[in-house]
Amino acid sequence: MNRQRLARRSETRFTCIPICALVMAAAAIPARAECSAQTLRGEYVLAGRGYIEPGDPGVQRAHRGLLVFDGAGNVSGKQSSSRGGKIGHEKLQGTYTLGADCSGTMVFGSVAKPGAQIHWDVYVTQDGKTGEMLRTDDGSMAVRSFQK
């Protein structure tokens, strides 16, 4: 009788060891953090270039500035720009969305055409320290990056 009990206990222990090891290993793997509007908060340096715009095709553009994200879907800032050598200083105001996969959209009011909107796809690192933007309006070609 004691032999049978010892044999069962031994089987239980040997069965538990691989199962317990798997459970412990799974618990040790950190969960992938998800992004949201809160991922972007604070000030970021902005840099970008553009080449094609429907209203002024072929004129190269360079932009440098500052974006401020509020962590709730609003973005503001300012930039200096050179559009074919013409220097400008603009205020930026817009909104953004950011999904769990750290991709989303931004919409800004147009500096050149008041009342119009400029649309961007955005991709952000999980830690929210850097992001890349691609303009998605038909006929336009522009990219921006931002970094904390």
C-alpha cells in the first residue's frame, strides 16, 4: 500500500515539473505593450521633407519644428519651413489617433489653404519616443519624423 502511494506521489511530481516549468516560463515573458493616444505625450522635435504638392508641384520643401502631444488626441506646435527657398514660420494645430499596434492618423489644418486639412499616416515606437509620418492626400508626397 505504501509503495503504491509513493509511486503515485512520484508520478504527480514528475508530471507537475514540466507543466509548472511551462507556466513559469509563460509568466516570465513580458506582455507586449499596446499603444494608444496616451503613448504620445509631451514635446517632440519635428523634421521633414516634401516634394510634390498639387497646388505647387515640383517645389522642394524642408520643415523643422516642435510638436506637442497632449496624450488625449490633440497635437499643436510650430515649424519653420523652406518652400523652394521661401522661408515661413507656421503654427500647427491638429488631432491624432493611435491604435494598439502603434499606427494611426494625424490631421492638421493647412497653413497654405485655411480651412483645408492635411492628412497623415503615423507609425510610432512602443515607447512613444519616435514616430514617422507619411502624407496621404492625393497628389502629395511628404514625410516627417518626430523624436522626443
